Amino acid sequence: MATKSTRSKTDIYLLGSTITDLTGSKLPSIGMALGLFLHHRIELNKAIRESSTTTIEEITKFWQQARIPVQELRNCRRKLEKLFEQWRLLKKNKNSSSLTQKSKEREFVSKLNNIFDIAHAILNMIKISQDKEFLLAQREKGRRGSMLGVDKHLEKTQKMVDFRKMASLKRSEQME
């Protein structure tokens, strides 16, 4: 017999529901990252480390699309797992009506729409000024700005660079 899935059973504390995949034209928010992590952790029954690795890999795709360098996987994973631990501690005390608990919940919920920032610390690594401005705009409250389609000129330039690297590699192999 099939079990019924009701909203009360699938509702996630402070988030609402999990996210099965990332969509949108902005860099992922903290709420999106945690929602995707909890989808892997709760609904797909994966271990914490496996869930965080899978989630970070999916989030990194968005950052690569925006051509913004990211931190190492282990640092991103640590940040996501720390966020999960913070959520878990709040959930443990969800029946508490103390002022401290309520203020921590409000603070946590207010941060859910902020960017899940895994950008590399050295902002100077970003060569294109538009990409740098986009990252700075995404870090603002409200995450203004969005990614549009593929930059055709940049894509063509990147293909030429890759082609030249491959040709150079082939020449060096032939000389040996």
C-alpha cells in the first residue's frame, strides 16, 4: 500500500520544503543550498558528507557559468555542513519559546535569501569587470542582477584559447 505524502510530513522546519534541483538566473542563495542539501540528506538518504559534496558540485556549476572562481571543495563543504549544523540545532529547540530561540530563528530566516557565497577570496582573479560587478551585486541584500545567456564573444575567445593550447600540446608531443 502506498503511503501518502502530506505537507506536514514533507515540510522542512524554517525552510518550507526541499529543492530537487537548482534553477534561476542568480547565484544560489543560502536557502536554496540548504534545501538542496536536505533533499539529498533526507529524501535520498545520503550521508552528510555525500550530500554536501553533491550539493556543492551542483552549486559550483552555477558559479562556473558566471565565470567566478570558487573556493576549494573541502572549504565549501565545511561551510555547507556548518550551515546544516546550525539549522539542526535550531530544529532541536523548535518547541522552545524563549526570546533567544526566537531571535536566532529570525536571524537564520533573514539570511536564507542571501547568496551562498563560495567565491574565492581573491577578487582580483576575476579578469572581466562585468563578472566582478555581478558578484558584488549578488552579495548585496536582495541579490540584484542576474545571469543572462551565454556571452557569445567570450565563448568564441575561450574556444580559440583552448584550440591553441591543444595545438601547442600536440606540437610538443611530436617534438619528443
